[in-house]
Amino acid sequence: MRNNKSLLLIILGLIVYSILSSCGKQPAPDTNFGLVIHGGAGTISRDKLTAEQEQNYRAKLEQALRIGYAVLVAGGTSLDAVEKTIVILEDSPLFNAGKGAVFASNGTNELDASIMDGNTLQAGAVSGVKQIKNPIKAARLVMDNSPHVLFYGDGAETFARGQGLEFVDQSYFYTERRWQSLQKAQAKDQQTEPGKHGTVGVVALDKHGNLAAGTSTGGLTNKRFGRIGDSPIIGAGTYADNRTCAVSATGTGEYFMRTVCGYAISAQMEFGGVSLQTAAENVIHNEIGRLGGTGGVIGIDKGGNITIVFNTPGMYRGYMLSDGQPVIKIFAD
């Protein structure tokens, strides 16, 4: 009797598999998946952070990682994981994105964000927005609900308002820490605090084998009114292609735009046959570093291999892969 029951279960399993196959819904393969995040690179050392500050950064990075991982482990898309993770970082005053955005020279906050789908090469971005609470959401809507890639300023906000996004008064972005950074920068007549790049970014690979990348920033402290950096520029601060990798950058945007950082890493992999790690090191150290630029990149490739490369003393960063173990790091070691 027991053998008959076992045989019956096997037959039923084969029937179910046959039905799923005929519908094009075969069971998902056991693939690698995961995400990598950054909260900016710069002059970050243990003597510059109190124990409490370090713990706050680590806790927020881990919270963001777990939000994105929950999407991926449940079979969600890399795009959703990227967007939801960046929202957590945008809502925190710790990072130069969303709530924690730095001030431009005229005392306003001008925010940029972008997102890209490695499966379709579709992308969306907004730049110079001042009242959108979560710019990454606006970038996603540009990609999904418009024929365009990039909206700027008033046009971006008009579009976002029509999409029902949450708007806030400029006072929402005010933090005393960022305001004092502006005062110090203006007193020294410099464009930004040396070596500090608080941009946030996420790259992800989902169980379906699709890659995605996203980046969000408040730009540079004391930047000239209307200046746009690399974060909303597809191919510079953000890039994703299922054939190669997904990349998000942080640093002095002018150098990342001039070297087309994100696409350069992908192109070296596709046409030069090098690994993600080698390509990232080439661009950060041999191109951007050679020109005098500072910052870093995070990346994940189609096989689930990751890279984190920077030429600064530290970088807020972390990753969580299919083993479900969050890894958070801040300093160079």
C-alpha cells in the first residue's frame, strides 16, 4: 500500500510539472540573488565618528538591506528592491539624499535620482527637484509611465504631481548639520566639503536573473545653482544591463560623467572580457583617480558576483546575498 501511495505522489508531481511547463511557468531555478548598497564615500575614519554615530549608520544601512532583501527572497523584482531600499536611505537624515540632502549655494535643496532596468535597458531619472519627498519614486515613474528618460526641475515636479507622488515643503529637507556644512563651505569659498560624498545607491540581482541599479543624491554642498552631477545621468552614476552588471556610483560627479563610469565598467566586461571587479578597479583607480576624482562604485554582475571599489578612506556600504547574512562596513579596512 505504501509503495502505491509513493507511486501516486510521483505521478501527481509529474502531472503538475507538465501543466506548469505547458503554461510557461516552470518552478523558479535556485539562482544567486542579492543586493549591494552604498551611502557615500569620503574621508570617513574612526576618529571622525563617535560610537553612537557609527552605530546609527550601521543600523540604518542594515535596515535598508533587509527591506531590499525581503523583496528579493520573496521572488520580487530587482527594480522593486532597488526602489524600496533607496526610499529607506532617502528618508534618513544621515545621508545626502532626500531628507538629508545638502544645500546648494543659494540655500536650497536640489535633488537628483535615477533608476535602470537591466532586462529592458529602460531607465528613468529626475534632476533639480525641490519638493518631491522621494526622488527615486519619481525616477521610477518616469521610467514606467513616460516615453522619456530624464525630467528636470519644474517639469519633473509637474510630472510627479500628476502621478500622485508625495510633495513636501523645502523646510522638510532642512537639517542643522547640512546647514552648518553650507556655512563652512561658503566661509572657505569652496564648492563642497573636501572628500565627502553622501550619495546613496543600490544594485540588485533578483531570482529571475534580472539586474537593476538606482542612485539618489542632494549633490554637492555649496554647488552652483542648477548644477547637475552624475547621479541622474544614465551611464555615468547609474547603469544596469543583464548581459553584464548593475552599477551605482558616488563621488565628484564631474569625473564620473567624463569617464562615463557606469557604462565603462559594463563595456569592459562585455567587450574586454574582464571581471566586474577588474573593470571597477580600472575605472575608479586608472581613470577617475588619474584625473584627480574621488569616490567609489558598487556593482553586482549577472552571476551574483559583487564589487565595492573606492579611492577614499572610507565608504558607507553593505551587501546581503542569497545566504541571508547582512554585511555592513564603513572604513577602508
